[in-house]
Amino acid sequence: MTASLPWTARFIAPLTTSDTTDGPHPAPLFRRDFKASKVQRAVLHVTALGCVEAYLNGQRVGDEVLAPGWTTYRHRLNYSTYDVTDLLYDGANTLGAMVGEGWARGRLGWEGAGPTKNIFADRPGLFMQLELDYGGYSEIVATDKEFLTAPGPVVADSIYDGENYDARQEQTGWSAPGFDDSGWAGVEVIDWDLETLEAPTKEPVRRIQEVAVQRLITTPSGKTVADFGQNLVGWIRLSAEGNTGATITLRHAEVMEDGELGTRPLRTAKATDTYTLRGGGVETWEPRFTFHGFRYVEIEGYPGQLTADKLNAVVIHTEMTRTGWFESSNPLLNQLHSNTVWSMKGNFVSLPTDCPQRDERLGWTGDINVFGPTAAYLYDVRGVLGSWLRDLALEQAHKGYVPMVIPDFQTHAAPMTTAVWSDAAVLLPWTLYQAYGDRQILNDAYTSMRDFTTQVEGLLNPNGLWDAGFQFGDWLDPDAPPENPANGKTEPHLVAAAYFCRVTHVMAQAAGILGHLEDQTRFALLAEKVKQAFRDEYVAASGRLVNGSATAYALAITFDILNDAQKERAGEELATLVAKAKYTISTGFVGTPVLCDALTQTGHLDDAYKLLLQTECPSFLYPVTMGASTIWERWDAMRPDGSINPGGMTSFNHYALGAVADWMHRTVAGLAPAEPGYKRIRIAPKPGGDLTSASARHLTPYGEASASWQIQEDTVSLDVTVPEGTSAEVVLPLHPDSVVLEVGPGTHSWSYQVPQGYNERPVYSLDTTFGVLAQDPNVWESFAATFATFFPGVPLDGNSPDAKSLTIKDMLGMIPMSPAGFSEAIENVLKSANEVTA
């Protein structure tokens, strides 16, 4: 709802308040009395430079938290609108508000990132316009010099550091009529461009659910820690009774280390709340102007006996509608999916952030770019991501490039255009268009998309290769040193060149959809040029890549850069690399989201499943085996011995690597859009691994679509739901005749025999080749360990070209003078493997 009357309100601030110092600044209270009678309708518009809670006649207005949220305030500042007719009195009334630092004034970023405080404003500015409709005429009560102000009980607040609340400073009835405000001070009008005020296009942040304490822990040092059993984002609601002036301290962290609260990954964020009791009875409190990422809370100074019922975790995030679900027969896989959902919730607090706990919590473009397809499946993100893309376009137009984080808090950062990060300007709108089928998404973003692509075109060398300038590359490659996460195996400019192949291809399609035919032709030609430049620079005629990392192959395959013959060879090379890594992860932010797709597209589905279901570190499921309840930033954020990775970036709630859930939805369960917005659906499950069932449900723009398959004994069954107004192509999984059907709306079911030999494991013998043995990680590990006992230091490679034909008998024959017992030990390995199979 937009304002029905012109703005007469102005931003106001306390006369003496300026946040130019680093000390704590109490969140000010504002109030104004006014009279009204027989009002037919009353509407309140409110926003702030900071975070605001509005009150009318002593009652909190609305249930949003952290309003007005975070946008690129220099260009647009959202305001909230409420119908407050029922809160008005006939006669005396009072309008009030409390304003915290929020993102506008609180510190942002990390050490060394430049100025981190007062980036958008240095005053706690309040803006309120109350429109009173009397039927025949209107009246406005607006923020002006008639308001009064005083310090409130929130004596300090910070998004990163927490909130300090002193209940002794409460002023009972301060926002209600009849309050004695004779000791309050005046305000002044401050300058802020009212043209920046906008009604929000995204959902607000709200309290979504509550989580109870699972257990109370006494640490080795004697500290009391509450474990909520789930890494989450929000704050604690606390109940206590004690003496006046007693202070309770709550320190938040995601993990424990050596039995104590693990706070080092927070870096400089204090993540600490304090509550000072007023005394005189039971007091219940929760913060207003901060949030934390945590599973564990250390409690100090609690008066009396602390019991679990005195604490509750309040979960907050943008109030998006849940639209996607997944479940399988594998509990670890289900937990991985749950971890992805919880990480998304915790990082969608007003905008898509990288992490919710340390001194960062920023709208990194690369993270949401790779996670976008998963996000659009799990929740309706049109509001929150549409708003964020608008901010991106505004920052881009203002600065001439797409900043790394949106909103951009780095006022003095050098211009930097990077693949994967900056090209969120193109690829994220395309992702949303595929998910929702709304051309307006592309139309709204088109100028930004075109400007980014044109800018990078100007950075190409004469051959069409993006080969200069800083690139993040395959960020957080597990082989990169902890202190240098950009120094991975994959050439950073190969990543840039591959991504620009994808960008230009998308731009040609988007231009065609919107009817920009000249642009369509131009970008199609550019796409061919950059694809050829990539091939000339990085691809041999055979399909082998110069920089032969798993990420390089996965990008070349999934971005359709190779011809058919090259793609087949690239798939073989990729499968070999994945097997050599023993089906552990060897890719970072860039390669991981497309790795299983690349294996699947080139006929290596078994390898994709082995990768997905691996539990050794680094792997998708290793964190699950370590008790993770969210996605980690690093595969080994916590080491097997329970110690925290020493790197400076070790978040335990970082959704980007959860992007594999997109492959789980489309391939494991088999539910995907065949046309933008699911106007036509493709249902093509690909069973594998040890799974005996998988299902997916998604609330499409047309209604719920679902796919569910099961394998029971010798029977495959598939159940499908197709919403009204759509149709579906159904590929029956494991069908002996490879049946493909076209079906309309409704519920459909099929059942048929499992193909003979499906999921049968081989019987191992001396005639088994090294290549076959290496396909079973558990058997190969046992075989390699036994071999090493007799021949320490001698390498074995089950994925070399020779391994495809070299049998175990051949190996034994090549070692005529083998140590005593060697042959028997090898045969025992094979016997044990066969017993497990049986």
C-alpha cells in the first residue's frame, strides 16, 4: 500500500545525537500526543534510518521485526504501512517509536573492509505519517518538531555485537496518553531525500517459529550452555526473576570446541546480549534490534536455578512461502536437504546473505547466484530476490559495475567485475524466469543484464577471451590453503571464460523472449565468439582440457561449450578425476553446484551417486555425520577430531554448497520444469546408489506438482501429480523399454518389474580388474590398505587407463617374490567383499 496523501512528514532525530563516536548509543524513544475523534480510517506509514518499532496508544503496531529491512538506502528506503483504525481512541492519542542502529548506522563488514559504521546515516532518523480519514476530510499527524525524545532501555544495539537492555531504564506508558514527558528533549528535522521512500515489494522479516532447549550443558570450565539442537537464526526469549540490577549475559555460537563455546568463527562479532533486571517479579524479554546465528548459548549471571523452560529460541527470517520438499530412503540425504532448508531460512533475513553469525552477513552476489535454482524451488523468492535485484541494478547504475555485495557498504572499494559474482545480474533473473515463467522478471532486469554483458564484452581480448583482471575462481576449493581460498586448482580465468559463455547464451535467449531482436542477434554472435575462444584456449580436439580440474570439466560440460565427441571424452575425464578423489569433493563454490549434473549428462550417473553419498571428508554428507544441521562454508569447517578449521572463513551456516539440492530435486526425485514456470513439466527420476525411494513436491505457479518413486523387491512404482493448466513428459525410471509418456493434469501411477541385474554388485575374484574394484570405494579402501601393509609407499591407481584391463591375477603374477601371506590376504579381501554383497 502506498501513501494515499503527499508526504508531509520529515525525518527527525534527537537534538544531541550523533554516532560519530564508537561508544554505545541508546536507542532513542520518540513520542507525540494528538487528538482525534470519530475517525473512519487511520493508516500509518513508518520507516527509519535504523530499525524501528512503532507504537500507538501503548500498543505495538504490526509484527514485523528489523523493519524496514535492508535495501540500498541511498537509492530506496522501504516504509511499512498499517491500518491502525482499531488502535485509535476518541480524544487523546499518542504516537511513539523506538529506533535502533540496524544496518543503516550499525557497523558492517569485516576488519580491513574500510569504514564499517555510519555508512548510510549517522543519526537515528524516524519517519512517521499517520493519515486520519474523517470521511469528508483528512488530517495528518507526521514526524516534525512537535515530537519529543528520550533515551530508552536499549542502551546499546548492533547487528553484529548484540543488544544490551536495562529494564531499570524503562518508562512505563511512554507511548500512551497521559504520560509525563516534561523531562523529554526536543528533536530536529534532518535531511533525507524523500524520493527514496518506497513501498516494499518483498515480504517482511517476522518471527516464524520457536525452538525449545534440547539440553543444558555444564562445560569443563563450569559455564552453563543451552543446546537448541538446531543451528538457527534469531534470538533468545528469556524469563527470569531476580534482584534489581542483576545482569544476565547471553553469548551465542554455532558450535562447541573442546567442550566450550566455539566463538572464534564469529571473528569480531560479539554476538552477545545482556539483560539487566528491574526487579519485582518475573520478567520476560527478547532483543529487538539484533539477530544471531547459533545453536548454543552460554548463560552467565542467571539468578537462581536455570531450567530449560526459561529459554526459547525465536527463529526469524523473511516471511516467504514454502514451495518445495524432498525426501528419500536415505536418512543422511534427508538431513542434508533439511540442512539446506535451514541455511536458506537463516540467510534470508531481508536479503540473501552469505552467513548470519559473524562480522559479515552481506548480500554476496556469488552465493545467491549459484544457489538461486535451489532457493526458487524451496521457497517463493520472487519478492525478496526481486527486491534485491532492484538494489543490484541501482548500485550498478550508480557505480558503473556490479559490486560484490548488494547493498554495497564499501564506499571506497576499487571497481571489480568478476565472473560468478557480478554476473548474478544476468543469471539470477534468468533463474527466476525459469522458476516462475514471468516475462516481467526479465523485463525489469533487462537493462542491468545488458549493461553487465556489454561491460564484460569490453574486457575481452581480441579473440573474445576474458583473461585479465582479478577473479575469485573456484572459491573455497578444498585444496586451497585456508588463508587463500581463491588459490584453487582451477585457473580463475578459465572459470570467467566459461561463465561468460553461459552469460552470453542466456542474454541472447532473454533478448529474444522480450522482443529485442537486434540484441538477440548481437548476443548470439558474441556467444559463439566467446565459446570458440574458450575452445581455442583451453580445449584439445579430443575434449581434454588444458586445466584439467573437475570444476573445469564440469563447467565445460554443463555450459554446453563442447561438441558431442568432446563432451563424451570430457565426461570420461571428469569421472576419472572424481574416482581418483575417492568420490570426495574436489571442487569449490563454482564447480560443486554443477558437478553431479556434468556426470549425469555424460552417462556417469553411478559416479554422481557415489559422490553424493560419500561420507568421508570432504563430502556432502561428512558434515551430516558430524552432526551438522545447516550447510557449512567449508567442507571441513569442523575437523574429524572436533576442532574448528583454522581459516578465517569458517561459517557453519552458509547455503552455497547446498546447491546440490537442485540436482536432488531434478534428478534423484526427477521433478523439473520443462518450460519456464512449469507450464510443462519433466518428470524423469534416475534412481541410483542405495536409494530405494525418493519424492519431491513443488508448488508451481499452477498448483502442486509431485513425483514419487519406489523400488520394492522386484517392482518399480512411480506416482505423479500434474497440476491443472499444465502437462508433463514422464520418463519411467528403470523401465526396460525406456518408456516416455505425455500426460495431462491429474494423478498418474505406474508399476513394473525391476530390470534384471539392476543394483547387483559384482562377484569379486582374481579375474576382477583394478577398474571394477575401484568402483566400490569400500572394497578398494580395504584392498589398498592390505596392499600397503605388504608394500608400504607403493602407489595404487584404480583409475588409470591400464586399470581397466589389469586384473588382480595379473598383479600377483607381476610379483613372483611377493611376501609370505600376501596372496592369501588379497584373497581374504575379495572373500569379505563378496560376503558383504551376499
